[in-house]
Amino acid sequence: MAELRPYPATPLLRGASARDEEIELVWDDGERASIPLIWLRDHCPCEACRHHQTRERLIVPLDGVAETAEVGLEAGHLRLRWADGHLSQFASGWLYQRRPAATDASALPARQAWSEAFTPTRVAHADIFTPGGEATWLEALLRDGLVLLDGGPLADEEVSRIAERIGPQRPTNFGARFDVRSKPNPNNAAYTAIGLALHTDLPNWRQPPDIQLLYCLQNAAQGGESLFADGFQVAEALREQAPEHFRLLSELAIDFRFQDATQDIATRAPVIECDASGRVVEIRFNNWIRDTLRLPAAQMTAWYRAYHHFWTLLHSPRYQLDFALAPGQMVAFDNRRVLHGRRAFDPNTGARHLQGTYLDRDMLESRLRVLARDS
């Protein structure tokens, strides 16, 4: 079938017959499936239907083309001759892997909200350069929204080296790779020594960065411990404790805006975003760049009460992780789910320097599929 994703050579087909607009298939292990003719015509793997190099589809399954003149088996594989004379041949293992009842072997780890006993997965720096270690790191990040990398070198741009194993760095108005340390004339609170309350980065963007990597090069200053909380876990706690507060934060869009001398980036969205089934899928929470609240006056007081409730839960020790990053350690987290912050530090007691970058979640998922394909 000329595919990069592997499929089993067996079981072979022992029966195939046309019925109405479907093909009934039976494999040697007794498994059965009914597959629509139009689906088979759409997935024909021949070079007239799929480009031989890109594997991209070249045809549109139009009405009238999915009529068979001949159904048969050849050495246990499916052979279809269509009414227009076109020939399609399908490997039995390929069909078995994609039969309606089959589990998708390339399925990604489902997101799991943290429990109160949650402990981040830790992967050794050397292991991320092995397929098994890299897969463990990716799976933990996609599943839990946070993972630690230990024992890395104190090398400038190491965060970029790691990121680019996965995919291109996601640039923002702060650049593709940024330094987190106090500096004169900062345009962001992260570039000061003050404590940072829990937040997500860049909620003022229509599409905020998905994944953030923070690599510690120096951390000798007194204070500066990192803080994290799972927005999904806390949003569900809010929903349970105060359904009306959850509703206000998930239904009412507010303004987020970043301004400096050269940029003015703004968007409007709710603090908690849910999908059509009501499941929480994104958190936008950043008190520094929350802009003027533009809501009907009758809703403002209730919204502030809901926001304060969510803030209080997020900053409760019950839901927070609190630890100091060591030099050579990197934390990676889902920026559209996990909130991060830090305690204040005293720059007069030592240097604190982190390097950071962002990645698109699509690149993590792609990399994990490639590793699974090659394992």
C-alpha cells in the first residue's frame, strides 16, 4: 500500500462479497467487517489515485464510480474491478488495521487532569536523544501537560537544540527563543525580579503558543521557585463548587491585550474554553494583560466574583506544584492548559537565567507518531 505507517501482514482474507453498497470481508481469524464501496474507491492505493511520492489523493469519489463489476481475492488480499474498468487492490493487513471495529494504533495519549498526588514524569537529558526516552517525554507532556528533563549541559541555546528535534520554534513578539532574567527597562513582568502569579503566556494572541520549554542555565538567587497548576483540574473544581461561576468564565469573552513601543496585540476570548460537549479544552489567564473589562454593567460584578473564585482556587496550595529548577534542568508544559509562575527573587544574591521557546502541539504529536511508526 506504499504507506509509511506499518500494518500487519496477517491475517489474510478468506472471504469477500458484495452486498448492496458494501463489501463483506472475513479474515482468517474470524474477524468480520462491512466496508462501504465508496470508501474503498476513495482509498484506492494505485498510482492513478495516489501520487507515488507524496501519497496524496488524486481523485474525488464521484457518484457512479463506486459500482463493482468483480469482487475477488488474490493470495488472501482484496481485488476489486470497478464498473468503469478501474482496478483496486488492497492488502488484507491494511484493511484489517482500518476496519471499523479496530483501535487506532497511532492514537495519541489522552489528556489527564492532575490528581492531588500528581508527580511530574522526569526524563534524563541523555535519554531524550533515544527513541524510547523521547517518546516517554512526549507522551507525558501530551498526557499530563508538564514534564521535567534532568541533567542537561549548561550550554547556551540547548533549549533550541531540544526544541528543533521536535519541530520549528514558534516565534512571537518576544522572538523565537527568549531569555528570562531581570533586565533594565523590561517590557514584560517576566524580565523583572518580582513574583509572578500563575498565568498562561500570550492569551492576547488569537492562537497562543501551545507548548513552552524553559531551560535553566543559572539559578543561584535567593527565591525564584517555579509554580505550576493544572488549569483543567482547577476548572473542574470550580465547576463542581460554583457552576454559575464556571458558566460566566466559560461563556463571557473578555479582552486581552499586550502593548509596548512597537506592538499592540489583542484578542477577545473567555477565560475557560469548552468544546461542544462541555469539556474544558483551553485556559486563558493572565492578570497583567487582561484589558479593560467590556461587559454589560449588569454582568460585571458577577464576573469579578467568578474570576476571584478561580484565582483563589488556582493559588491554593492544594492545586499547586512548587519547586526550584536546577541548572541543567528543563521544564516543558502545555501553555494552553497549565499555568505557571514564580516566587520573587533577590538578584543581589545570585544570577537567575532561564532560556525559553515555544512549540506547536502539532509538532509534538507528529514526532510521537513518527517514533511509533519506526519502533
